Amino acid sequence: MEFTRRDTLALGLGAAALTVLPIRAVAAWDDVITAFTGGAEVGEGGLTLTAPEIAENGNTVPVSVDAPGAAAIMIVATGNPTPNVATFNFGELAGSQSASTRIRLAGTQDVVAVARMADGSFVQTQSTVKVTIGGCGG
Amino acid sequence: MKIKTLSAIAAMLVSTPFVAVADEADKDANLVVNGEVELVTRAPAPAHLEGAVDEVISGWLFRTSETQSLQMDDFDNPGMIFVDQAMDDWGTAVGSEGKSCADCHGAVEDSMEGVRAVYPKWNETAGEVRTVAQMINECRTDRMGADALGYTSAAMARMEALISMQSRGMPVNVAIDGPAQETWEWGKELYYTRTGQLQMSCANCHEDNYGNNIRADHLSQGQINGFPVYRLKNAKLTTPHGRFKGCVRDTRAETYGTGSDAFVALELYVASRGNGLSVEGVSVRN
Amino acid sequence: MAIGVKPRVKAPKTAEVGEVVTIKTLISHKMESGQRKDGDGNVIPRSIIHRFTCDYNGVNVIDVEMHPAISTNPYFEFEATIPEAGDMVFTWYDDDGDVYTTTKTVAIG
């Protein structure tokens, strides 16, 4: 397939339009985070979110969170119709402030984790997960 | 915008996820379950595949490392929930005879060892090739006085899973000669027969194009050594005939029926293409 | 009771005093999200497990608030500190009011 200069330009524009699509506004995921933080300032660092770069199926995506010293960690799927995923509250006998689970992602999107640290401060991190759509429904 | 540009965008759309997914698949991984059960995921192709493929490859090798890892620990494998349930079923009396599977067969670990590896198999009494699912239903209707299970029902899938687990690690070794040969030949014919509006045969995807992508799906060889399979897509067990039906439907054809003679023949043939690969018990796929 | 709900838990039978152990849990549940429609176009009502807790001798290890984005057959992996011999109690709370529990005993040694 040959690409002329004009084609390439148009291709770039088309691609740009396409990349915008996945981050269209769906639900107020930031409101979900605000409800968790109470509007407090959210910093960075000390929180690890592990998620696959590419998920073979959005129905079962393994994710892990780890924030030493956290009281609670919330996971939010920014592109889901219901952005709330889970909140892990760590008790006195938690062996670490880490947990893994499997989640549903409605499509390619950013997954956000927010941790409430023991001192009441908040940190946040995020990871983009590409969700592939299979060719075979069978 | 010229048509060529549109098709260029389409080409990019199509190709981008393909490359990404293909890169993710870990083709050199070794499948060891619970750190102790080593499964053969690559084997020299059986003699009858000469000229078609040189090596037979488990579908596990076509999956991403995240999906692969789900099968490497029986606790991480969600399919094991259903094996647990089937273990309960095994010891539960059903039907008018008040018998359970265990009443005749004893411990499943002993009586069902190696069974899955050699099925579908010629049944002398019936005078035809029978699948494990058919044998389960024969027990239910003829010996337990119970209703037959739906051929691809959840209850059937989990009992097949329990039985399959008792052959985990053994090489698939279905007989294709002798009385089974005629059925096998028919299965082979079906494998290469194009169906549906898309005019595609099993071979078009799983022999000619394994390792390539169809949209974002990374095509495997379509081996069934891992069946029943826990699919992330629908979060439950899928049986061989359930999967065949899905594939044939995707060619936009009226499918053969699950449990039909045609699918039994196809199951024997497809199983024979995996002779030499390990029975995986309950696999996990996308 | 939701049909076919069956918990699986992987926890060590023994541990040292103060040892941090890995716990894995899996429960069979469809986790109907409330986002799907049936063949007639009617929304299938939400029916999920919305909370999971793990306690050891009455002291909390983890308390998880769950939403419909948790996959079918919910899975959790986390760590617990074992201060003494005792019982680890796992509890799942279903939208329909059912509560599923299972207990694992941990010995010291």
C-alpha cells in the first residue's frame, strides 16, 4: 500500500480523532475519587498499581495495588459506566497494605488507584490498560 | 478524503492491536502447574499431519503472560471452582436408581485416570465413536435412571472437567485407526470443509493462519487438549462442542448440533491433531 | 440463596508467630453488573457480592468494598500477620442478603 504525503496527513488526523475517542466523558470518575478523598490534595509516590498493558479480555483483568503504610486503597476504572471498582480497607492484622483482584474494564482506559495513608494524606497513581476486542465470539 | 486514505486508516486500525497482542504472547513459556506438574505444550506433529503442520502447539502458548499465569496455579485457575462442584456431584446420588457416580466408579482419581487422554473412543457395544460427554449421559440415563445432562450444560462441562483432571499431564492419544477410522476420516473432511457466508473452514484459521491475528484475536492451532476451558470472555467452562459451535457460527453458518454425529467426528479428528500434547485438565484462555 | 455459590480459600495450616502469610480467596458468583440486558431488552438487575472481609481471631485483616466491576467469580489475594494460633474467618456479603462464610484454622509451628 502506497501512502502519499496527503494521505499520510489525513491518516494522522484520522488517527488523532480515533485516539480521542476512548477518553470521551462517560461518568464522573473524579467525583468518585473526591468522595474518597473528601477533596483533600492528592500527592504521588508510595503507591504501586500493577495492571497489564494489554488485556486479552476486558472481563477479567488482573490488577494489584501496594502502598506500604496505607489505611485504604481505592481502585477506579475511569472508562467504566460505574467507575467504582473496589476499596481495600486494611485491618490491624494486614500483613501488608497490598491486594490483588480481577476486574472488568469496558474498554481501553486509565485505571486509577488512590491510597489513604495512615496520616490521612492521599496519593494517586494510574495505569493505562488497552482492552482488545476479539475477532471470534465463539 | 480519498478511499485509499480511508483504507490506510482501516489498515492501521486493524494492524496496530494485532502487533501489540502478538508481542504480548509468550511463545517460549513453560507450562508448569503448581510448580510441579509439567505439561507438554509443543510436540512433534503426529504422522497424519505430515505436510500440514510440523509441530503441534497448545493454545496456552498463544496467550498473554497474564492469561498464561492463571493456569499455572490451581488456586488462580477459576475453572477449579467447577471441578470442586463436580466432585460434589460425583458423590451425590441422582435418578430413580439412587446411585451416584462413586457408587459404581469409586474414587474418581482411580477410575477416571487416563480416560480423557484417549477420548473420543470407539465403543464396541454401541458400535460407534463416543465422547466423554456421551458416556456420562449414558451412565445417567441407562444406569442411574436420571435425565441426560444438556450436552454443553454447566453440569456436563464441570463433570468433564473433573474427569479431564484425572488425565492431566498425560499425552493426548486418541486412536484414529481400526473401527474409529471411518469416523476420523469424516471428521477430517469436516475440518477442511468451508462453511457459512464467509466460506471458511477450521483449517483456514487454525492450520493456515495460526500465530496470525484475526482482528485482535491471536489465532491458535485450535487444539482441544486443554478442554474444558475456562474462558475469561464468559467466565465459565466451555466444552469442545460449545467452542465448535461458536467457530462455525462465526463463519455465518447454521452450525452442526452439539452432541451431533458430525461434531463427535470433528472432535475425534481435532483431538487427534493434538496427539502428543498434554491433557491440561482445565485450561484458561481469553 | 444464589445458586452454586462456593468459596475456595488458600491459607497455610501452620505459621510462625508473627509470620506474614499469603491468602487467596475465590468464590463462585455471577456478579451480575446491572449493565446487561436480556433477550427482550430489559435490564438484568444488579446482583453482586458487595463486601468481603477477613478476620483473624476477631481482629480485621482486610475489609473490601466491592462494586460491579469486580469480575465474575471474585478473586482476592492479600497478606495477613499471624500473631497466634487461631481461626481465620472469611465472609462474603451478597446483595440478596445472603452471607457466605468459611473458616481456616492456623496452628503455630
